[in-house]
Amino acid sequence: MYISTGALPEADAADIIRSIIDISIRRNAALEVTGALLFTGRRFAQYIEGPAEGVAALKHSIMRDQRHHDVHTIAQGPYGHRRFLTWSLAYAGPSRFVASRVEEALTTALADRDEGAEVLADMLADFATDGNS
């Protein structure tokens, strides 16, 4: 799980996010990776799960992506089960209400990574509904 600061031009953000989602759904499925992406209009948070090789390949790509910066890994390592098993990429955001709640959770997660990562992962899971994308 990581948090980063977006570097998207505000006028083009919606189109760029849609492109990120469309590409990520296909790439994640090919890598057998599942997870969730959240964008507040300012910051990203992403929870990634799956085989170590797939997660590593995706992480390498994410770290090189110029559409964000200040990437902070707040949690990593094995977890007992997948939270987003049916989602190659669940997506939430932005909305003013969601953004304010999420910004608060992101700030908490950066300050207290252990507790904050769990709260943020639960929030992402709450945003996802049955199905897949």
C-alpha cells in the first residue's frame, strides 16, 4: 500500500484517471494482481495484492510514473487473504465528501503507518462492492 501526491493538471485529471484505470485493469489482470486505487483530486492511495512477482513489476512501474510524486509505502509484506479478490482494480474518488474523509485517513496513515494502513485498507474495501473491474 502506498500514498502519493498527484501531479495531474486539474483540467485533464478526469481523463487521465480514466486512462490509468483502463490500462491498470488489463495490466493487473495479466499480472494476477488485485487491489484498489483511490484519488482525492490531490493524493493517490493504492492497495496492491497478489503474487510477489506481479506486485514487484507493478511497483516498479508505479515508481517511474511521472503523474505522481512523493510516493510513500505505508504497508508491505504478506497478508493472510486478498481483500479485493474480484477486482483487478477497484476505484474510488474523487468527491468532496469522500476527499475530505480520505485526506484525513491518508494523513493518519502517513503519521501512523501500522494503524493507519489498516484503517485505509478497510476504507478502500468499504468503497469496493461485489463485482470486478
